[in-house]
Amino acid sequence: MASPIFSQVNCPAYVGRLPWRTLALPDVRDSKGERLWYALSPNFRDYASQVTIKDTTVGTLSVSGSRSVHNVVAIVFSAGAPLARQLRDGALHQNDVANYLEGLNAQGGPAFSSQAADANFNDQLLVITVADLMAGIEKRVTNELNTLLNRYFIAHSVFPRPADSTDVSCLPEGDPNMCIPSTTIWSGLLPRNLTPGSGWSGIVFPPWFEKNWRTAVRYTVAPECTTLPACSSTVFSAMTDAGIFPPSATLVIGSVTTLTVQIGAH
């Protein structure tokens, strides 16, 4: 976020200095020796009780001008050398965005601009979109769920059946004792409980998955891998939604099929 101090549940500003210490970075500076600036979409601020971040979360920032970009999570700015009327001496001036950024960029967002440098503009922008961010987050989601599902398969020799994707108890605010496997489908959501109130034997899903990601992950399992002897068939049911054949189970992360991972062994 742009400021470490919240005003109730919001940052007092969403444009400020890049928090390089918080990010465990060196004291990064641009070619003119200036520290970097940073704009953040409020939907992605670090306030877990107020913010839900998943694949459908929208970035509220945008960039116009020489490049047009929407659905932006964050922007890092190189301010460059001071231009006319920009003062950077003394504490009074050093944290005033207008003394470093120009045009729309000096107005606090959510709209920003990019253009070729001239006498009135020399900002350089590094834009981070939702797609950029989710590419890394979805890989982490996939890897962690892959580990948990393989652990369950090793312990029980079967995969559970999915919960119905229309089951409202699978929503974050749904009944914590429900969201159980369906008896009629092979593709849906990872169930919260395998029987009412039981959870998964030996498996605990991380809190961020329970809150934000369960309904964003599509889980598909081959029928042959849900009963013993599991996955013993030499011919597996085709699962065209997942795009892999022949799988034992697959995870598709995101509102669009962005990642598909084969898990287990057959």
C-alpha cells in the first residue's frame, strides 16, 4: 500500500513513495537518483478483513496516453529530474507528489498517463495489471492445492468427489459444516467437508483458500479414481473441461481456464 497508516479501513492516500523497506528491497532509485513512487488500487490494499483478493478482483487504476491499460493493480513511477516549478529541497517538498510526477500522475489517481518525455513530462511507468499479478498467485494456489490433494491420495488411495459449483454452502459465508461431495457430478468445487462437519482427514486448507479461492478453483476427478482400487483402470474417462487426457484429477484455476494441473498417479 502507499501508506502504512490506515484511516479507518482505507489508506489516507493511494499514491506515495514505493515502500521499499516493507517489500524487503534495496533503496531503489532511478537514473537521476530519485526514489521511486507508487500507486495502488484500493481493491488490493493490505487489509485482510476488508479486502478479498482472487482472480475476479478488479484493479481500479488505468493508464492512458501513449499506452492504454485498464484493470491495473499498481504502478511504479520513476520521477526523473525535476521540471519547471518542481521543488524537491526540504521535507515540505520531498513528499509532495506534484514535485515529482506530472499531469494526471500528480493528481492522486485512479487515472494516470504515459507519454513520450518532453519539457513538461518525464515520468516513466511500470504498470502491473491483474493478469500480471494473477499469473504468479494462481501458480501458488495450484502448487499448494496440488500438494494437499496428493497428500490425501497417498493416505487414502482415492480422490474425493467434487462439491456442486451451485452449492451455496461452499461460499465463504456458507455453512462451515457443509459443502460436501456431490453423488452425481465429476467436476465442480473442492468440498469443504467430506461428510457434514468432518473436514478432510489429515488435510487443512489454508485460510486464504477458505475465504477467497474455493469458488475460483474448478476440480475435476476421473470416476475411476474415487473408489477402490483407485485409478486402476487402463482407460480413463475423458475430461474435456480440463483439457488433459487421461487424467486422474485436475485443477483449473481462475474464472477462465488459465492453469490446468494433473495430480496424483495412475
